[in-house]
Amino acid sequence: MKQRAELSKTLKPQWVWAIAFGSAIGWGSFVQPAIWMGQGGPLGVIIGFLIGALIMLVIGVSYGFLIEELPVSGGDVAFVYATFGRTHAFICGWALTLAYVCIVALNASALALLAKFLLPAAVEWGYLYNIAGWDVYFGQILVASIALIVFAYMNVRGTTLTGKTQFIFCVLLLAGVALLLLGMIFNSDTSFSNLQPGFKPGISSWSSIIAIVAIAPWAYVGFASIPQVAEEFDFSPKKAFSLIVFALIFAALEYSVMIIVTALPMPWQELVALNDIWGTGTVVAGTLGNVGLFILAVSLCMGIFTGLNGFYLSASRVLVAMGRAQFLPKSFASLHSKNNTPQIGIITVCILCLIAPWFGRSALSWVVNMSSTGIAVVFFYCCFVAYKSFRWSRQNQDDTKTIAPVKKFMSLLGSLFGLGILALLLIPGSPGFLSTPSLVALAIWIVIGILFYLFRRPVFQKIPKDEMDYMILGKVNKAKDGQEPPLSTTN
């Protein structure tokens, strides 16, 4: 049997928390508050994000169990393979890879957006064309491209560097957000009355909340970075669930605080009516001056950096799992001879993302919105795997499955939440229904996935089951005589 190259166990608990939290925050909480308030009102957004965090926490119960069972790179791919086999594992890996790559690209474009707001003359040069109402400049492409290359290089250099810098970025981000909140609360020109009405007028409060809940998979997807890097834990996988909990709590609070920071300086409906390219930046600059804008810019940079760093890490580990399974060429499973990092996966993510800035931010946002569908599919898969791994009660004396009715119920609930989020995105008339361009992007993504599957299927179907188990799971997943294993592998 071929030997399986394994990643080094270098990630400390605080670094893993930072990877999850920083990836969950990214740039969105600093750039999107005015847009979100236009969809649901301040209170609708905050309640929506809190409900979204609770839904993700239910899903996190399943992840916590599965990480303990299978602490390997590209955890979601391994989880789904262990129970549903190769085809479903391919679907899961394809969905997750594209979602992660899209978010890396969007974080890079957010850096160009920040530069456009703060230093327009420095980036708005070399006009090329207009796509979907967005002017594309070579200066903006250059900013995004440099960021992508720098973070790709950092990830190739080693996981220790990635983990340390991620933690520092998160500390600076939280410090900046705390300073902004205090500055707004104690400023004489701000008022909590500006948060009224709490929900978007003209629609029910429930619709306001659901519109935000629908984007929860996208907003909190960073917590699902934890299973992707589980092979590199230098601590017990049993700590994974507590790290998921803390990452989600901090993320929910941060999203809520930035809504309040954005709404305090002026009536939120007036801010939304301005249709400003960066509403949060405008009100912070107008209320707290250049000092406040500097703090916001630093915090936003940290959010972008944590998103770039975290999703490079996660995407490349999913590609490792897909390379081990030969869903992709096996070179994706190879590691750097000195740094022991998946350099092929990291470079591939970089190259794909370097294409994105040339299409403009508006066109890229269609793809990112569509990627929420893939994330919801992955959440459903993994929760259903956990559901099948628990028992309500012992069926016979030789039953080896875990007896955990509460966890089984939570896993079932997580599966239903995944389906519910999928329905919000795909059922016409629902508050979270995807736009036509996003649906077109989704259809293209599915067609490409089918074609790639048909191309690779003859390769990975030839691999013997024991070898495939070892390459993906790190072990041969066999049961005792006549028994079903805790995570049963099928073909």
C-alpha cells in the first residue's frame, strides 16, 4: 500500500480558534452593515445573526464529534466518504473547494475596495472596462493580486507562521472593534434612537430576520475551517467543539457590534438611502474623524487578512484530501520537502483567485452568493453523517455505535437546518432566494463539477477500498466480525 504524506502537528488551540473566528469574520462585518440593514433593519440583522450562530452551533455539535473520530485534513471530505462513499465525497469536496476559493478571491477584492475608499488616486488608474456596473482598474487588480501572492507565500512557508500571524490579526481586530464601539457610545453626536425602527419597514419582522439567517452559512462558514486542519492539531481533537463554540460566540458578537457602530451616528434608513460604497467608513469618518477611520481601516485589514489566511489554509487542506482520494491529480496530496505544506494546493488557489479581480467585484459577488448553496449542502452532509453515527438506544449486545440520543437529535436538527438554508436560497419567493446571475453561476458550477467527475471517475474508482480508506481516513476503516464500523465506508 502506498505511503500517505502527513502534515505536521503544529497548530496550537489559540491558533485554531483564530483560524475559525478570523475566517468567519473576514471583511463582511466591516463593509456590509449598511447593505444588511437595508435588507432587515438593525434589530433584524442582529437577531438574524444570533439565530444564525445558534444554527451553526447545532451543526457544530456534529463537527465536534466527527473531528474526534477522524482528525484528518479536509475533514468534511473524509466524513462524507466514511459513510456515503466516493461519489458523495467528491460532491462535498467540489462544493467546499469552490466556496473557499470564492471567499479568498472576495477578500482580496475587499482590500482593493478599501484602497479605493481611502486612497482612490493610488488604485483608480489604468482603467480597463466596466462589468455589471463596476469599473475595473489595473491599480485595483494589482492590489488584490499582491495580497493573494503574499498570503500564498506565507502559507507555503509553514503552518506555524500562518497560525501565529492569524492569532495576532484576530487580537488587533477585536481591539479595533472595541475601540470603535466605545468611541461611538461616548460620542455626543450619536444616539441609540438612530437604530429605530428595528426592522425594515414594509415587510414583517420575521421576513427581515429570515433574510439575514439565509446568509448565515456564508457569514459563519469560517468555523468549518476547524475540521479541515484537524490533522495538524498539536492537542487532543476533543477540544475541537469548545473551539467551535468560542469562535461562533466571538463572531456573532463582532457582527452585532459592527451593526451598532454603523447605525449609531445617523438614522439607519438615511444611511441606506445614500447607497454609499462603504457606509460604515463614511459614518465612522464623519463621527470619529481620521483617528476613527484609521482604527476602522486597520480592523478591516485584519478582517481581510484573517479571511485570506484562514481560507487559503482550509481550501488547500480540502485539496489535499481530494488529491489523496485522486478526485484530483495525486500531486495535490504531495507536501513541500522543507516546510511540509501542501504547496500545489496553495499555488492552485492563488492562480484561480488571481483570475477573479479581472471580472470586477459585482460579477464576483454573484459567484460568492451562489457558493452559499455549496456550504449548505456540506453542512447537511456532515450533520447527516453524525446522525447515522449515533444510536437512540443500544440495538443489541454487540452494537458498537455511540449511544447519544441528545447528540443524535442535534445532528438531525443540523441536517434539517442545512436543508432549510438550501430551501431559502433556491425556492423562488423566499427572503434569501438567489439572484438570477447567482443561479446562472450555480448552474455553471454544477455542470463543470459533473464534467470533472466524469473525467476523474475512472481513475478513483479503480483504487482498492482498503487503500482509499487509508489515503483519506489515515486508517483502514474495518469493522469487527459482522459489525458495522462507527463511520461505515461504502463504495
